[in-house]
Amino acid sequence: MYRKLLDKERLGYCYQCGKCSSGCDINRLDPTFQPHRFLHLISMGAGAGRLKDEGIWKCTTCFNCSERCPQGIRVTEILWLARAMAVGSGFVPEQIAAQRDVLLRTGRLIPADNRKREKAGLVPLEEETSLVARIFDLVRKE
């Protein structure tokens, strides 16, 4: 599966086109994020070295890049693969690791605002949710 996804010959066309980068909302906010350059570097054999590139974490997975690609390259999926490989190699930006830890601990990415919950007549939520921790533990064991 990965060979088809990372076909170096097809990825070589990415640098010449640039439609993925030109249609990327993140590229409009941060011109340094250019998916076509990332793919070009992969096609040139710079695979493992790119895992430390924090740019792979900027992608919002909107799929605009993949939908715009005239070569049918699944850009978003390649970025997902790069993220998975980065995590497996221990290269995770601090902010992403912090979000992961909060999610694993509480089951939420955004802390509960118990003052708003109280005003709405809802019960307060505990920050540490043992049920969520047990669910994640069960999933890890499988």
C-alpha cells in the first residue's frame, strides 16, 4: 500500500505543478507550508529526515490538496503517513504531545468549563476521567 502511495515517479511531478499548495488554506496563512515541496523532497529520497519537519503537523486534513491534484496523488494520506512515521520514531512537537496527553487523560481536547456548565444547569465534569483512561488502556492492549 505504501509503495503505491509513495510512488517516487508520480511524486516527482508534484514540484512542477503546485496545485495542492496553491489551494491550501494553511499555505495562505503560512506560505512556508507547501505540500508540493514536501512531496518533492520525498521523491528525491529525503524520507526519514522529513519526519522532524513540524510542517507535517500544520495540515488540517481538508483534502483540498488531494482533490486538486491532476496526478491523483493522495497528498493528505501521505501527510498522515508521515505523521504516523514521525510518532513511531518519537518526533512529535510539544504542542501535539500535550494535546495527545490531555485527550488520553480526559477524553477531551478542550478542558471542561464547569462555570458555564453550572450556569446551564449541568453537573460539573472532572478533569481526570478514569473511565476514559480505562477505555484507552483496553484499546492499547488489543
